[in-house]
Amino acid sequence: MRESVEVLDLTNYHLHSLEGYHDELSESLTELDLTANRLKEIDPRVLALPRLRVLSLRQNLFEDASDVGRLSSKATLRELELHDNYIKELPDLSGLTGLTKLDVSFNEIRSLSPLTTLGAQTELRGLYFAQNKLKEIEGLEALTGARVLELGSNRIRVIQGLETLAGLEELWLGKNRISAIDGLSALTNLRRISLQTNRLESMRGVGVLAGLEELYLSFNGISEIEDVAGLARLRVLDLGKNLITRVGGLAGLTQLEDLWLNDNRVDGQSWDDLQRELADCRDSLVSLYLERNPVAAALAAEEGGYEQRAFAAFPKLDQLDSDKFRHGTVGDRA
């Protein structure tokens, strides 16, 4: 009697079809990984599998994913991976009542409106739509169980359509065209947000995220640190590659561990000034990046240098800039 198989991994087999795998595509399969092949359509035998929980079609040649609507495993499927194909439209997802993860990143999708076919879907936790052609955040109203939403590298200009996602914990919006931080007031459980590489000139709007732990705003046009003083749980603040001229506005951040201020325009502050501005995170700061600011060069030229004084001022500081560590430089460690 043939032993039943639950997992079949055909990753990187360069298959154009599944001819020759008839016996392997048994009804007992619960996981099927077809990553990195040359498939253009879902084999009818895959569509007929009744117990699939995980189906990965990453890195193939799919242009049309509509066959997803014909899967016999709709009621059991938990994870659907369509990452890195040529898909132009989301398929009809109705009937996928147990889906917890949907990854359609690195495709050519222009609209999320087909997500409404999920209806009152309560199981979906992770949604990944990075590197598509999306201009709007839409179709998410019923997905109230979502915890992670990835929308990086699209064409989004406005943060909207998130009002019902109160349980969201991570929101990734890097590499879009967003110019203002708004539309976030309902996200009371948000822990991480990335708005890197957008068109922001101000941080105003992040202050409504009282539970925020990680905030990524590098590669924007922000000139002032503001609206973060009330974020008492903040551990990571990334403001590298902006236009900030002064370190300030950080009062109350007693849990801040990582502060990136590299590649800004901070000037005219003495080491005493910097210490005062960072006083509330004196006992928590682990990493501090000030390199490629005028102030860093000025402080380094002073007697004693700022490296020695920084490690003395912050008892938990282990890293200062990208190449200075409490127990030596990168060169010393090599």
C-alpha cells in the first residue's frame, strides 16, 4: 500500500508543467510548494486536491490567477502565495473561508477591490501586496482580523481605507508617494509602521499611535522631530536621510533603544545640548547614528572626541554610527 504524502516540495525544478507527477499529487497533500518554476496555469490535478492548507506558486509565469476560484481546497486553504509573477488582477477569493495569509507581492496588480469577495472573512491575518501598481488603499473594510499589511513599493498617495482595521499591528508603506501622515487614528494596536522613501515633509500625525514601538521615516524631507513625545513605548526611531537641523522633541521616550539620525543637517549643537535632548533615553539607548551630520564632524574634532563621551553618557550604548562599538571599531573586530 502506498504511503500517504502530506508535503510535496518541487521548488526550483524549472517545471513547465506537472506531467510525470501524477502519483505525487495525491489527495493526502496538505502542502504543495511550486516555487521557482515556469508554470503559467494551475494544473487541474492541483485544483482537485481537497485538503491543501498551503499552496505556493511563487516565482512562476502566471499572468492570470483566476483559477484560484476553482480550487477544491477552498475551505481548508490557509496560505496562498502568488508572489513574483505577472498577475494583473486579484482573483475571486470568495469561499476561501480559512485563509490566514495572502501574498501577491511583486506582480502588476492595480486594484485591491476584489478583496471584497472575501466577504466577512475573519481569519485573514497577513496581507502582502508590495511592488505592484496600486494607487489606492481599498477593499479592506471586512478584513478586521488583519494583523500585517504590506503595501510598500506602489503608487499610493493617501493613507485611507484603514478605519476598520483596529487590530492591525504592522503597516508597511515604504516607497510610495505619500505626502502626509493621516488616516491612522483607528489603528490603536499598531506596533510598527514604515513610511520610508515617501514625500513627507512633516512627522505630524504619528502622535495618535500611542502603542507604537517602531517608526521608520528615513529617506523623506522631514526638517523637524515632532509629535513623538507621547509615544512612550517607542523603541526604534529611524529618521535617517532627512533634512533635520536639530535634535529635539524626544522628551518622554524612556524606552528608546535605536535612534537613526544619520545623513541629516544637524549642526550647532554641543555635546551638552545633545545629552540634554536625549536625557529621557539615557538608560535605554543601545544604538545611536549621527554620522554624516555637521555636528558629528564638529564633535569628533573636539578634545576627547564624541565617541568616548557618547559611550560614557549612555551606559547601555553599544553602537555609535555604523563603525563604532563600545569595545572597538569595525577594524578592531575584524
